[in-house]
Amino acid sequence: MFRRPSPLAWLAGVLLLLSLLLPAPTLAGPAPPRIMPIGDQLTTGVNHSGGYRVWLRDLIEYGDPYSFVGSRVDNPVTGVMRHEGHAGYTIGQLRTGVRGWLTANPPDVVLLLAGINDLLGWRSAADTAAQMGLLLDAIRASSSTTIIVGTVPPNARVPSAKLAQFNALLPSVIAGRPGVLLVDTAAAIVPADWQADGKTPFWTYYQHLAQAFYDRLEGAGIL
């Protein structure tokens, strides 16, 4: 004898059918990190527009979500790779602009490569390191972002002893400043990265800088 299902059984059947027909909800993952490259011509790119940012973009795009942020968009390839690379800027000039940059485009991580223009001028290695400390404090006063500081790569226009002294001072500058990490980008550069004049980089120079930053981002769990 046929028995009509109870209302509860009928409702359970409908819900089961709907669960099979409707797509499962997807959970939103964490937002991709917002990366702001800050620096001078080494960030903008000398002889190779886009500098290390082009290669870093390619490394990250193999599987990690991300976005570059900043007020500048001069790039040699399609797609937006914003940044705060300002050719010719000293550390003090970067400090003057950094609050506005961070406020306008808040990043999760800053890649900071600066100091070459200070060292090219009259400023000593120790004074340049002190300037770097002031810049880090200015960034921290405006943002809780992670800061990854790169050592300055060798350049024939800067006495090697002066540059080595500055890079050797960076660990003490970073010490005691929470959320600030160091990457030895100088060690990533090899003699073959330079043209014969020792001042003009080949594209491999920026490729090696990008790899050093990428490894540090990955090692810090940011990517």
C-alpha cells in the first residue's frame, strides 16, 4: 500500500536534491600581497626599463597571486607594475615622499633598495646608514608593512670600500626595528652582470636582483 511521505521526509529529499544540483560555495582566500618597490634608478631600471620589477613579476606569476602598488606606472611591458622608483633620488628625498606614497597606495610589503646616490656624492657610509634608519622610521610611522631592505650592489663609480662599509652597517640599522628584513642583493650580482665599463648593467643584473628579492619574499612566507 502506497504511503505518502511525511512533510519532514519530503523536505529532506528536496534539500538533498538541491545540494547535488547547486555548486559548492567557494571560500575566499587571503588577499594577494600588495608589493611596493621603493628606491632610486635601481628600482626604475637603468638601461632596462622596469629594472628588477619585470623579472620579479615573471617569477611571482608562476603561481603566486600578488599586486604591485605605487604612483608610478612607467613599464616596458603590458600590465600594470606600479612602483615608487625615482631615478637620482637620495635616501632623504625618498623619505620626503614616502608618507604620501604609503597613504595613497597602502602596501603589505615594501621592497627598499636605496643609497647609491648618497654614496655617489659626498655622504659617508656611516651617514648614509643613518639616513636609511630615518627612512625606515618614516615608513614605520606611516605603515605597519613588512619592509625588505636590499644591500646596494657594487658599482664602479662608488669606491668598493665605501660601499662595503655601508652594506656592513645595514644589519645594525635594521636591528631593533620590528618587521624589517634584510636581503643581500649585492651578493646576487656577479662580474658578468656588468658591461665593460663596470657602470652599465646587462639585463642579468636585474634578473639576479629579482631572484634575491623573490627568495626573501618566499622565505618570509609572504609568497
